[in-house]
Amino acid sequence: MVFLVLFFIFESPIYNNARRALFNSLNIFQPLTLNTLLLGRNQIMLEENKTLIKALYTCIRVSRRFA
């Protein structure tokens, strides 16, 4: 399962536009890792972690990957 999520978020050419939009919206959280996207970071505030989750949710919704 982790491989599929990793492929979808970081590699799949079909979702380049959605991925680019996600990474652009989260450029302040670089380097962006799968763990950061799925679990957040302990070193940042709750609101910033919510921003991460909302951006990932938006990426999935816009890409219609799981529709």
C-alpha cells in the first residue's frame, strides 16, 4: 500500500499537474517526504500540520484518483 501512495504522490506521470500543485502549495515544508505528507511533523504547529493534510486531500480530490 505504501508503494502505491508513494508512486501516486511522487512518480506517476498521469498526476503531474496535481503533484506540481501540491508541491507548490507546500514549498515551505521542503524537503517534502511521504512521512511528512501522511503523518505531519512533530516540529511544527498543529495549524501547519492541518495545512499539510488539507493540501494532500485537495490533491487527491482534484486528481479524482480515488473517485
